[in-house]
Amino acid sequence: MKKNSNNRKKEVVRKISKLIYLLIATCYLLTALGCSNPFFPPKKEKESGLKTPSVTWPTNIKVATWQETLGDVFPRGNGSSPVSGTFSWDNPETTIVSGTAYSMKFTPEETDTYKSVNSNVTVTVMPDIETGIKMVWIPAGNFEMGQTGVATPAHGVTLTNGFYMGIHQITQKQWNEIMETTIQEQEAFTSLGLYGVGDNYPMYYVNWYEAVIFCNKLSVLEELTPAYSIDGETDPEKWIDDYGEIPATWDAINRDDWDKIQIDPNSEGYRLPTEAQWEYACRAGTTTLYYWGDETEVATVGAHAWYSSNASSTQEVGTKQVNAFGLYDMHGNVWEWCWDWYGAYTDTAKEDPTGASSGSGRMLRGGSWGNSVEVLQSANRLSSDPNGRGLNFGFRVARP
């Protein structure tokens, strides 16, 4: 009898063990299939006890229409938090639809103290003119402006804010769409001849005042706050009504009025880059004579620039190699107007410099198709009266 009792006990134990193993196997199977496991509930996330960081999210981020996904949109650094961390899009591959709110995440560095948080951030796709002002984001940073033997003294510059910059010089088609004049009409002011004609050729015979007017007109077209004003007025047509035609000679009697043009640094509209912004964008992190290095061999220079050794006129934009920021023709093709009045350099470090407060000449950068390679250097400077319509004077635009 005792033997049979022991056998029955063993049989019961075996059945219970078998049942336990079966239950465990079932639980693991359910877990593998993504089902909730009642016997092994998930551990409560540690995050539930973490602090929520205080975050100010970027607002109304604006991007050019040619940028297609959230991943193309730099968060701009407009978001901020007293806690160190990074901003990122939840789904960077998402195609942008203007005015739509997309989820952005703030991930703190101190993950043992703070948790990640999300917020919806609206993106606005700016309407382009027909051919499009394609732009790339240039991040804030530091660089040495100037160069020994070229533009001295070299000095440290800090740009505290990033900015957008046009990847091309403004083309003749873009100019015609905004200003409603042709390269032939611009040339008529000088009678110096035509040096390249076509939709995708850079616009030239542009003086500084006209470049500023282009910026304001384009800003209005794209429903942005114009950057430039005279006595608070931003409409260039009213400038002409109040101060007379755009100065077209070196000694125009209305120069003093037109030279009162001011820039609103808080505006969102298009503007000419400052001289510091231009050189920083051209160098793209380099310290050499050119953004490709110090080489001056025709083959090397010719891969990046239109200049006197490979051109006898302007050439279509965007046909040479880009720099590290994705900018074309920063060396050669046409000189590019900048915002600044000419002023001599000092060796003092500067933050967001905008040039002299007044003067007789505005700055141009980059050299042109008619210049030797030495003139094309990243640090080289040219000053011209803002009336000047050179046969190789053009520009590109920037935007905050």
C-alpha cells in the first residue's frame, strides 16, 4: 500500500511539474508573439520617476520648398532648455506639408534625472518664385576672418546665429521675375556690352541699391517681413516716390537719402549677407586660401571656379563643384554684393560684425570670370560705390 501511495504522489508531482512547465512555455510563447504576459508583467519604466525638463520649442520653422523631408530641416537651435540635451524629429523621413505640426523630441543628456519629452512643431514651406531660391542652412560658429598677405589683420569672428544662404548667385531669370527688367536693359545703363545671356546665367550690371530692392520685393512676394527700410518704410516704390530714382551715377544728388537704408536684424526677410557671413560661408570650415585648399593649378581651380583662365564671360550657375556647405560659385563667375560699408580691419575679435557704420563704398566678395586666381581668394575684398553696375557685379541672398 505504501509503495502505491508513493507512486501516486510521484505521479501527481510529475503532472504538476509538467503543468508548470507548460504554463511557463505558454507565457514565453505569448511574450514572443507580442502578447501581454500575466505571469511576468513588464517592469515599470524608470522614466515614471524622472523629472520633466522645461523646454521652449522652436516655432513656425520655415524651409525652402525644395527641401522635401523633416530630416532636411535643421531644428535651427531656436528650441531651448535649461537642461542640456538635443532636439530631433520623431520621423525625419516624413515629407513636409506646409503649416502641418510634426512631432519633435527633446532628449536630455542627464537621462538618470530627466525624461525625454515631445511636442508638435509647425513647419511652414515658403512659396518660391518660379525657378526657386534654393538655400542651405549655414550653422553658427567661429572662424578667422582675413588672411596674411590678402586682407589683414586676420581676426577672430563669432557668428552667434546660423542663417540660410542661396546655393546660387541670383540668375537672370530670377531677376526678371522680381525686378521685371532684363540683362539687356541693365546693360543699357553702361553700354559696356553683354557677357553671358540666359535664364541660368548670373545677373550682372546690378548695383547695391538694386540688390537691396530685389531682397525686399522677394520678401513681400513670399510673405516675409522685409529686411530693409528707409525712415521706417520698406516699400521700394515709395522710396522712389520720396527720394527719387535709384542712384545711377557716382555723384547722384539723392545719394544721402538712399544711403539711409537700414536693416531690421529681427526681420525674417531676404537680405545680402554681411561680409563676415559671406567669408564664413565661403570657407566652410577651411583656413586655406580657397575652400579647396591652396592649389592654384588651372585644372584644380577650373574644377571649382569660372575665372580668367577658363572663361571670357559669365557662365551658367551651379556647373562647378560645391564647397562643404553646398554652395556653388563662391569663387568666380560674378562678384557678390555684401551688406557692409567698407571699413579697415582691426585685430580685435568680433561678434556678428556688420561693417563700418558709414562710408563711400559697399563690399563685394568672391572675384569673377574676369579675374586671376589670386583675386578669387576667400579673404579677398573689393569695395565699390553702391551706384556701381559692373559688368561682373552680381549677388546672392541670405535669410535668417
